[in-house]
Amino acid sequence: MRKNIALLLVFFTLGNLCAQTDSIEVKPKKKLFKKTILPLSLITTGILLSDSGFESSLHETAQGWVGNDFRTHIDDYTRYAPVATLFIANVIGVKAKNHWFDQTKNLAVSMILTDVFTRAIKNSVYKVRPDGSNDNAFPSGHTSIAFASGSAVFEEYKNTNPYVAYSGYGFAAVTGGLRLFNNKHYISDILAGAGIGILVTKLVYHFDYLFKWNPFIKSKNIALIPRYTDGAVGLYFSKTF
């Protein structure tokens, strides 16, 4: 009962956040409601499937495909692959929506907020992982971070290079799948994590015009690359002379 109440509180909190932010209209490019349909649908589906018979059956089937001894650490790296994609695309000259500093700013804010929300929910829900290692399965942190950065890649390149844009979601989907096969998460954990990551990034990009500060807009040959590992955030600075 406690868990179900916590899940409902999470859902309605996110829903209210979207409703409140939608009332702020400073020449928004699109209606926020349309942008939140997919992530809120993923979160809702995750909540509804959590601890269901269908979820248990699906998990048993997935484990049957790969075997109970399947283990890989690739998902520890694929969750950050969209970040690498974003900056590699910049280096090779793929045209993006924003200046590199604005990209870095939006990406960093999205990933930090996603991590904060994900950890807060984990500490409130107490769902046991399928392998029984601990009780912070819901939602999947690997998946939420991967989809937050994957969404940033999509926002930056959706109008200039669809292949690069969708590659972010591709890496994120692979990360979620590997968490399932690694017996670390159920499908509901993955869907909710994906929804949270996408939702946070959509909100950050929707309201990025409210914090359009860029001290490097006229500077050349300078780059900042964010580093995010196990909750630690940092930046790499480079300048070409």
C-alpha cells in the first residue's frame, strides 16, 4: 500500500509540474503538453505494470532468452554514449540547434535534475531488484540518465541530422534493455526511468529561453565537455591555440 501511494504521488507531482510550467508563456515554440505526452505515458505505464503478473512473466521470458548467468557491464558505458555522440558531432561539424555552451548547459542541467529526481523516487518507493541485491529498483537510474542525454541529442540534431538525433535514443534503449537482461531491473523500472529522463530534458529545452546566458557566444576554439560519473559532475576544458 505504501509503495502504491508513493508511485501515485510521483505521477501526480510530475503531472502538476507540467501543468504549472505550461502556464508560463514567453513565446514558447510548441505547446508543452504535446512534448510531455510520451514521457508521461511511459511513466504511467511503468507505474501500472510495476509488480504485475505481466511484468513477472515478461521478466522470466527475458531471462530465459539470455540465461540466468548473463552479465555484462556494457550498460555502464552505453548510458553515457549519447553524451559522447553530442560532442563528437560538434567536433566533426554536424550542425546543431544551439551553441556548444548552451548544449553543455542544457545537458548538464538535464542530467543533474534527472539524477536528483531518480534518486528521490528510489528512496521513496523501495522496490526490490529482480536479483534481490537491494530495494532501489524503481526507477532505473542507468535508463533515466541515458534517456536524459539521449533526449538532449535529439533536441539538438532533430532538424539537421535525424541519424545523429535518433542515435541518442538508440543508445538509451540499448542501456534499458541491458538492465533488463542483467537482471537488475523489471520492465516497469526501465519505462519509468526513460519517461523521467525524457520529461526532464523536454522541460529544460522548452524553457531554455529563460536562461539564455552564454559568455562564450563570441569566442572561438574553446570547448567545455561535461563529465558525469556515479553522481559526480565535472567539466573538461579545452582551447585550441
